[in-house]
Amino acid sequence: MGFIPDEVIIQILARLPVKPLFKTKTVCKLWYGLPSDNYFIRLFNQESAKNPMVLIELIDSTEPKSSLIFVDNPRGVSEFSLDFLLEKVKIRASCNGLLCCSSIASKGVYYVCNPMTREFKVLPRYRERPLTHFYPDGDAMIVGLASDLSRNKFNVVLAGFKLTSGHRQDGTFVCLIFDSDSNKWRKFVTFQEHNFTHMNRNQVVFVNGSLHWLTGSYSYILTLDLNYDVWRKIPLPDEVRYGTGNRVYLLECDGCLSLIQISDTGMKIWVMKDYERELWHMVDRVSLRCIKGLVHGIFPITQTGEYVFLASHKQVLVYHRTSRVWKEMFSVKNSGTLPLWFSAHAFRSSILPCE
């Protein structure tokens, strides 16, 4: 293969999935060193960002470890495992190829891992009184993961209302932030009202150096600026904020904040193309007549400008925005106690170290 320029080979390898890429390390010295080369890592991560996936955590109480299903539009369905972790865990957040997982057996134990490279880090224990517990996870009220590919670092955020000895909220909203650079937690406290539900508290989006959550009232987006440890609110479009009978979901679309608004008959996609001025634009209207029987149970998981992945009670669907075609990508064969969207996460493959 000496007649093929190295740069062409690098461009080809940067488009491989992680597992086949790591198998090529035995070919020669050049290929062996690519997964640890900064230029190649940036190139690989840029290419992977164009191909988001849906990660489904298959939980079986009789099995010691959780198994993962990745639903990939061009490559179909593949199975992975978290058996490289030390114990059985629950996935709490996903961002740019990393997962934040909490221990099921030991409260307060968190892992950050890359399921593709099978690397992981156990976060140091934090010292804090219990925060609000919430069904079905029974852990901190909201969990966020910010994976910054440009700086090779990550942050984990745990936030919730502090509980008194009588297990009541005292109005103190506590935020704990783990920084991978310092390997330490930091804490700040505010006194404010935030309304989260099981539908949106962990559907968190990392954009522009901040984490974003949609509040339960659909009145605003709660934003945490990780550079300054400041909470702020971003208003929703008036049509969304004052609309009735619609469900609203917060996603990311090609590096921008996005909202998907679902009614009985249609789906509207909004994108904030000007983040500084907080200007929303409606970029698409989608008829839901083709999936009429599933409308009340669908939950958008991830998207690009080309397609949208949605989870229902037992299926993962993909909608191609150009062709206007729906396709079923995955279906659960057994009967689960919770809808599929409880265990579905947006995911993008990356080569990002956890240490």
C-alpha cells in the first residue's frame, strides 16, 4: 500500500468505527500510533459527530452486568457491554462518546467511561447530604455530563434540592461539579425554584460550554455555564411556551440547541442558530400520520439536519427529513416494565480518554 499517501490512509481510517480501528493497530507503526495522535483524534471525532447513534441500556435484574445496544443508521444494530466496569451500573448521562454511570449497589459512586475503548474512571466520592431522590433512579435529581472534545476534558454535574432530616426540600438548590483536569468536586448553592419531571430531567444537552435542561413546565431552558458556575434561563419560542396540548423535548442538532414539539398530528423542529441573541427558528414540520398509533408514546432521542431518531415503548424509529420516510431500526422482543425511552440515550462515538 506504499503508493497510497499517508494522509489518504488517515482519512480512511478516521471513518472506521472504534473497534475495527483499534484492530488495525497491528498493521504497522503508523497505524499503531494513530489512536493516540492528537491530529487523528480530532479528525476521528469530527467525522464521528456526523453520525449520531441511539444507545439503549438493556437492563436485566438477573444479570450481573448491563448490556448495550447501539442503533446506528448506516450500520444497523450492534451490541456492546459494560462488563469492564467493576459492578452493575445505571447510565445517567451521555455526551460525545463518554457515559456517566452510577453504581446500583453503592449510592454516591460514579463512573465516567468510554464504552468503545473500554476505558473508565471512578470519580472520587463527594461529601454532601442527600439530594432529592426521584423515581425511577432514586439518585440525584439531575445528572449532567459535559465532554469537551476540543480540550480533552469532561465535567460531571449533580444537582438537586437538599433534603432536611424530615426528607423535605428546604429550597436550597445544590450543584456539585466534578472537573477532570483537577480531579476534584466543587460546589455552589442557589435558592430558586426549578421544576423537573421524569421526562426531561436527564435529557441534557451540552452546547457552547454549557449544560441545558428543559424544565417540566416547558416555560424555559435551565442553563449551567461551566466556565463561571452560573445558572441562567433561556426562553422558549412563544409558540412553544404558550402552546397547549404539545409535548416538547430538548436536543442538539449539528452543534446547536434544538427543540422538538410534538402534537397529535405533527412534529415541529426548532433550532437556535444564534445562541448569543437566543433566536429560535422553526426549520421543519413533519406529519405523523404514518405512525399515528405510536404518536402518544414517541420520545425524540437524537438528530442531525438529515434525520431524527425517536424511541417509543418498544421501538426505535428513524425519520429521514429529506425523503420524508420512516423506518424501524430496533424493536424490543420481551416485555419491559418501563418504556424504551427510559433507557435510550443520544450517543456519538469518540476517542476521548477518561483519565
